[in-house]
Amino acid sequence: YSEIPTTGRLVGQQLDFDAISCTLPNFCAAVGNATRLNGDYYPVSATFQNGTWTETEEVGPNGWGEKGNFYGVSCTSPNFCVAVGGDKYGAIIDTMKDGTWSITSFPKPPGRNPARFNAVSCVTPTSCVAVGTIESFSFPSPGTVIEALQNGKWTISPTHEPPIRGGTLNGVSCTSPSYCVAVGFAVYSAPPSVLGAPLVEVLEKGGWYVSNVPTRDGLELESV
């Protein structure tokens, strides 16, 4: 195993990593959050290159990253990675190019409630898909969210979901810019008798559709 040391501002903070992406035996990027002694937490990334881990606390202007966490990361080479997650204001995306991480702009998902990205998959530096959920202060979540990076620009992807009362997308995997599979959980009824089942959405032939899968009440898919 390889220990990730804490240096600089991260000394004394608790680091929790949720995802990792490796493109070579000597290059990986891990993401999660760092918790300070006062309880505040922020997104954190760490890159492994040439036998050494280097971590960075990702804090931006105007409160970007406060009470935030990166939940997913995808790299196409040692020179390009995308990390996604959420903070107290909503979904966040950070992009690493040539060793430098920078806050990335993208269209905010519709609705008043904040969103959160749970996973991302990139096949090239110009083609990525991020998936997640729109947060809710009541059960269940209002719905899923998918955004795609094409030719340097993030856009919201229209989805065709079944008539659900809420849900989330937790994982995504793409083999090309035109084919991806996203998985999660769909809620079909409201409390007190909540009914839910696995949710699988597929990008194919230019659009997303819900794939028929064997259903099992209460089963939630986390990754793909």
C-alpha cells in the first residue's frame, strides 16, 4: 500500500477519499474531503506521480467548496482529470490540466434545490459525463441529473426517466462519447410505504433511455 502524507494546510486534518482513477502504474488521482479541527470540511484531491503523492485542498472564492466533497473522479491521462461532487451551494466540477486543478463552470441543473454529482466518466479530454441527484430536504430526492462535456463545454443532458417520485444516479461508465451506462436508484411511491428499485440509464444513438433490468425492491446500484 501507499500512504498519502499530509503537507502544508492539510497537516492535522482528516482526509477521507471516496474515488480514484489511474491511467498508468505511476499516475493516479484520488478525491474526497478534508475535515479541519473546527469541523469544517472541504473537497480535496491527491495525485500520485513518480512514486509521490501530492494533495490539494480545493477551496475557491465566494465560499466555493465549503462543506463540500468530491465523490467521483475520472482521468484520461496524467495531464487531464475531472473531479465532481457537491458543496453547501450545490454541484461542483474541478478540472486538472497539466498538473493544475481549476474550478470549472457548467450550467446549473433546473429547479430551486441544489444538485450533487456522484460520479464522472471521461473517455477523452473533450468528452465526459457526470451524473448525480437533485438534493431534497424531504424524502425522496426530486430526480436525477446528467451533464455532458462535449468539445470543451458542459451541457445538461435530457433524460427519459420512468414516472418516479425521486431517485439518484450513483455511477457512470462510458466507452465512447456516444455510449454510457449510469446506475442508481428510483423511488416509485411516497412514504410510509416506499417502493424503489434499481435504475439503469443508457446513452446510445444520441439519447438517454431507461434500460429494463431485473427489479428487486430496495436494491440500489452504486457503481458501474
